[in-house]
Amino acid sequence: MQIQVDIAIAGGGPVGLAIAGMLIARGVDAKKIVLIDAKSLSAAAEDPRSVALSYGSRQLLEQIHGWPTTATPIQEIHISRRGSFGRTLIEAAEYKLPALGYVCRYGDVVSALADSLSNSELHQLRPSRIASIHESSEQVSIELSDGQTLTAKLAIQAEGGVFGEQALRAKHRDYQQCAIVARVETSSPRPDRAFERFTEEGPLALLPQAGGYALVWCVRPEHSEQLISLSDEAFLQALQQAFGQRVGRFINVGSRSTYPLGLNAQAINTARTLAIGNAAQTLHPVAGQGLNLGLRDAAVLADLLAKEMSPMAFTAFEHKRQADRGTTIRITDWMARVFASAPDQSITQTMLGMSLGLIDVTPSAKRWLASHMMFGLR
């Protein structure tokens, strides 16, 4: 059987599901859209990873009834440099907002978006893998691993796989860092406050979630191997030394995992295929901007495609998203590199610590930083 549609979306994660919902909400016929993903919906819904969603992302997801019912609000973000004076504290109350952002389970976001699409006539092929893609001047032909084929006027890459490997055959920078992720509990948690603490190896983030914290600790690869191999007690002691006493004692840690960090940017797009979200730019986790940037991609692209279902929409998209994408990539790349480029107590790090204090007492600078974290460049 061959399926013919207007739009094929490769990737059924939050960004892929979101753009499907946004297109339908803007009047695109659901029967003319197909979504392909290698995971079953039930497997994706069970994914326990924590993700940070900005207040702006909540607004976008609520517009398509895809906001998860379980989300821990972040009302304050405390940014500091280990061993240096100076810090920045961003508070939702300053901007008359209920929260700066939220921490959710990845699976809960997927479930909420899937529920919002459950009554539509959207074609969903999952679990299903893309085997090959061929593009002509008139259409994109996609062959699946089970032999099924489909054709589309346009294709959107919103996740990994064969299509993603083609889209991301692009600029890559290795940060020489790995991220350790885990759930931790402390003796004196601040349930409304997220922490971003810079160390000489990279940022250490604590995101409030369900009475504890989602930990993202960026360290050098050789150190990550050592930390992963430690007993829970020894790991918590090392974490305590790196973070300090702002949330009391670290008293419990769940299962730990690690993954290498790098920056992928400038995806290779064609006339009829376009990458968005992590398929277009994979960022360092500092400031938690990856998924939020992807959802902003989805919103802009959905607006353009609803007006014109042609390659011209893809061209306009790249122009419209250049400033927001470029600024977000530069900020996260700079923070990941510069704050970890010199040892503790160095003059460089002292100056960087002082710069955080300067931002805190400069309303216009803090307002710009907060606005970009919540909404991007509009």
C-alpha cells in the first residue's frame, strides 16, 4: 500500500507531535499528514527522562490542548559560579507570571500531545522505521523498513533515525564533557527554585521535581566514568562538594546515566525536506533550551505551512528562525565553554562570577535574559 500525503513528519516525540497538532489547529487537513516514529506510543509514554519547558512553551502547548497535567513549576532560577562572588536570581514575580518554566517527564509530554490528537484523522505509523528517502522536484518518497512506501509534497525531520543522520550531517563541536543525569533528594529542598551552578568542568543544574530534583551534572568524560562507578554515598558526597549547601544535604540518588555532549548545528536541508528541533540543532543542556527552541520552530513552521504548502514555506522558515536559533545556540555554547574554560579561583572565573552579580543589578540585562529563556526572540 502506498500512502500519499501533503506532509510527512519523521519523529513522534514532543516536537513532531506538536507540529502535527499545530498544523491541524491551523486548518491543515489531518488526513493529509503522516507521522512516523520508531517507538510505539506506549514506549514513548513510559520514558522517565525529565525535561524543562519554559513558560512560553506552556503557552504554545496549551493552544493545542497538549499541556501535561503533571508539571512542577519553577518560580525562581538561581545562577552562580562555584568559588566566586556574584549570582543572578530570576524570579517569576518580577514579570507577573505564574512560573518561569516547568519540569515534566518526557513521557507525560508525549502522552498529553498524543491525547490531544487522538480524535483527529492523523496517520500515525509507529513503531515504524524509515529505510530510505528520495527527493524529486515534485515530491519526497519514503520507504519504510517493512516495505511500505509513502509520498509527500514536503517532509519534516523532527527526530533521529536514518532521516536524522542525513539532516544532521553538519557542523559538530565536542565539548569534552559528559552529562550525568539522575534524580536526587535533599534535606532542605526549595520546591520552587531551579539552580544552575557553574564549575570548572561545566554546569551543574538542579531542577525541582516531585519534592526532589532532576540533576544534570556536566563533567569531563574521565570524571563522569569515576562518578558513575561510585557508591551512592560517595556520589552524594562528591555532588555535595561540587554544589554546596543551598538545598541542605544530598540524601538520596536514583539510577544514574551519562551521555556525551556536543553541539550539532546547521542541518542540511533541501527544497522539500526540513529539519526542526533536535534534528536541526542539538544543544548543550545548559539553560535547558533544546526542547523549547524546537517547539518555537514548530510554531513558526506551522504558521507558514498553513498559509502555503510549498517549498517557499521552508525558505521563509529558515529566514524567520535565523535570529532566535542563532542567538540561543551562541548563548548556550558560550556559557558551556567560557564558564568551564579556567580553573576555580582564577581571575577569569572571578570576573565571570562578578558578571553574574552585575546582571542581577542591571534590570534591562536581567529582563532580556529572562525573556529569552522564556520566549526566545520574537
